[in-house]
Amino acid sequence: MATANPVQRTASKTVTDTIVGEHTHTIVGYSLIKGIGDGEPIASERFVVGGHEWVLLFYPDGKRSSSEGPMGNGPVPDAGPHAPAVALPVAAAVAALPGGRDEALDAVGLPPPPGAAGPGPLGGPDARGGGGGGPGAVADGVAVGVGVGHHAAALLAAQHHHPHHHHHPGHPAMIAQLGPMHRQQRRDTTNEYAALFVALIGEGPSPQGIVSTTEGKVVRAFHRFTLVDQTGQGRDLTKGRTRDAGAVKISCARQDPNARNCHGYRKFVKRSLLEDPTKGYLVNDTVVIRYTIELVVSSGGALMRGGAGGRGAAELVRVPPPCLGPDLAGLLQQGEGTDVTLVVDGEEFKAHKFLLQARSKFFHSLLNNSMREGREGRAVVQDIRAPVFRALLHYVYTDTLPEGMEDGNLETEMAQHLLAAADQMQLERLRRICERRLCETVEVDTVAFTLALADRNHSEELKKVCLDFVGRNLAAVMKTEGYSHMVTACPGLQAEILSTVAALGGAADGSRSHGHGRGGGTALPAGAVPGSGGGRGRELALDVEDVRRVRPRREP
């Protein structure tokens, strides 16, 4: 009797779950974006969920469906029941986001490509509730996808309507067909609904939830859009796909004109309801939109991207953010292992020699010589205040400014002192940070000080910005204390100011200011002398008047 072969038993498992993300987009100045036009979106910043980049698109004047014509203002000419769909040459017409991703997401309103019209596998069961986006994908009557220039769309629509007419592009008959399209390009703000969509615009290094289908690579997700009741009475307006209806598929192929890479609602909210002051959706001219996504992600199985370890491995190994900067800041604060002392404005700062000389040629030269500083590890640093040096030392250790000075929080005076110190100690990146901040804060009271500073510290871009501002606001700037300082410290700048005024056509008048700050002023009368300008101020004022009166004679 034959013995039975042993059974080889194997097992596998797939796990499907969701990654939940939420993004809140606040729109301030709603009254100023009304009238922007049908199909014109206000976009949020990019945000990442599940390794994919998304963006919210709010259309304050609505977004009409493809059935209402190429421009959203009328019906598309009937091409007949057997007419083929139009193939759109989108490659040359698509606009690109930074990084090479498509930004043009508006539909052209042409007949949908084969198999894409109506609620299908990607469109979802509810044609008015918001299926997958893309040309022909219907959500509240939406045809959403990669945008094509309206002129090209009109031309193709005209050719599609008359397949047996082969007119030359300059033929009057073709021009007659295109004429109505040009007349329809007027911005339409008569739509009673505001529209809201989310678009998939990019991928990170480890995108999750990608599924390969017959339509290409897609991600599946449940999307929920909420118009927030800002009065706190809990009357939020929310639209989204329920679990019973199934997840929405959105294509990852953004270069494909048939890609359904948007999802949302053309009829998200009536504009009258949005603007009703009793509802709480529009408060202080501000609208708040909250978007929630549940990205469907599966792990396990041979067909899943990344195999059995796809999602599980990514979640098991979490990489913390870089911490070198904070660690070195702690080392500086504790003073452990310091071997050099820097005396600044009577205050002593303990530091680590190896780090200072690695970061700055100035410190390398100061602390590595045969003089007393090099031998004893103690040096006096001149021409800098203690609070400024403390911020600079923090930057040397961490490559960032101290807390409270980041981005737009750096005050003008501190930026001026830091720029001079950074230039002295050859910290190029810090000097550039300060230079950019000072370009953002140019104003009448400080521009002369800043101009003199830029001239002495190799800040050419800042110098150009200041010269332009002074040239446009000379009368007001000449009355400031900074102007007197500038004339004394950098007398050669007067000639550069005169050259700038001449280049501007003599428009050194504060009442015609186009400067960067809040400054302004009135023009000085001929021969007038500002109180703080002294004799040089009088000389410059007279020269400005000469520039205004004398114009170069034109060559015949």
C-alpha cells in the first residue's frame, strides 16, 4: 500500500486599511476673488498624505460642465450619434507646476474620450455626487482633467463638427467657425454654485496605496469636503463619498489626457448660501475649508506594489527628523568641552575651537596664529554687540537663527547688525539671509542706514533695492537721520542716487512712490534744503532739480 505524500501547507494574508489625512485651507479676502471667472481656481498649498502630493482647488465663480460648451457658456455643437471622440494634442498645451508636474487641471468641455463618459468604474455610482475626476469623469456634471488652451479646443471642436470640410487655417469658413468661440471667452460669473475639488499632483519617494488596473496606476480614497461654520454652532456643510458607495479611484498618470486625477463637486455650495451672513460660512470676508482624505492602502499579496513588506515595513521603521542642529545648540548652551573664549562687548562666550574654525575662515585665522589669541585660546572680537554675537554664534552651531528670529520675525535693526557681522566673519549664508530680510523691510526711516550698510558689506542686491527706493522717495528720505549718516559714512553714494533718479526719469517724488516699504513723502521745492541734510543735502537737492529740468536732446 502506497504512503500518502505529505501536504505542503502555505498561507498568505492581505491587510487593507486607510491612512487618514486632513488639510485646512483658509481663504482671506473672499470679496476680492469674486468675479475671477468661471473655471478659475484658488489653490491651496501642496500637502502630502500617504506619500502623494495633493492640492485643493476652490472655484468661487463655479466650474461649468462639459455639456455647457467649450467655454462653459453654451451647448457643444451636436456632432452626431456616430461621430468619433476628439483626440486632443495636449502635450504642447499643458502648463507645468514647479518640478515638472501638471498644473492645468481645467477641462476643455469637449466630448469625452471613449469609455470615459458617465459613471463608470472610476466615476462612481453617483454622477452628481463626485466620482473620479478627468476628462469625461462626471461629478456634479464635471469633466475634469488636464487642461488644453481654449483656442485649440475650439479649433478641434469645429473640425470635429465638420469632418468632411478640410478648410485651410486661414479660410474664411474656418474663421467663421472660430468667431463665436472668441466671443465666448468673456469671464462668466453667473454660476450660482461654487465648486470644490482635490487634485493629485505628485508623488514622494515612497507613495502608498498604488494599485495597477486596466486603466493604469490609481489610488483609491474616500474624500470629504467641509465648509466650516466659523460661528462655532456646528452647522458645517460637508459632502463626501460614503463607505457604502465605495472608494474613488484617482489616476497617478498626470501626463495622460484621459487621467482622472481630480475629484470633487461642481455644485459644492450655492453662492447665496455661502455668502448668507446668518450661516457662519463667510466671517470677516474669510472662508475656511477643511478636507479629509482616507487613502486606502493594502499590504501583502504578490500584486501589491512593494510586495508583502510594502506598507508594513514603511510604518515599522519611522525615521525621525534631523537633530544635529538642536544637539549642537545644547552643546553650546551647556558649555561642555569648550576650549576657547571670545570676549565681545565686555561679555565672555565659551565655544569649541574646532567648530568655529570649520565654519568660518575668520575664526580659523583668528584662532590659529602665533599671536596671543592663538596661543591662549582667548580673543577679543571688535565692532559687534553681545546680543548680535549671541545670535551669530547660535547660527554658527546650528545653521539657523535663534527661536523667534526665523523667517519674518527678524527685526530690521538686528538684521542690519547681523549682516555686518556675517560679512566680517565670512558667513555667506547668514549674510544672504539678512540681506533678503532687509530687502523685504525697506522703508523711509531705515533705508539710508541700510543703503550705507549694503555699500560697505558687499550686498549688491540689497544696494540695488535701496537705491531704487531712495530714488523714488528722495524728498522724504533726505529728512531722515539715516540720510545724514549715509552722506558722512558713504559720500560716494550721492552720485549713485543721482544716477538712479536720472534713470527713473527724475521721479524722486514720494507722492509717486513705488517702493518696497511703507515710506512716502512729498517732493522738495526747488532749492529747498532738508534740515538733516546739511550742506551736502542742499547740493544734492539742487542736483536733483537740475536732473528734472534738463533732458538729453534726442538724436534726429
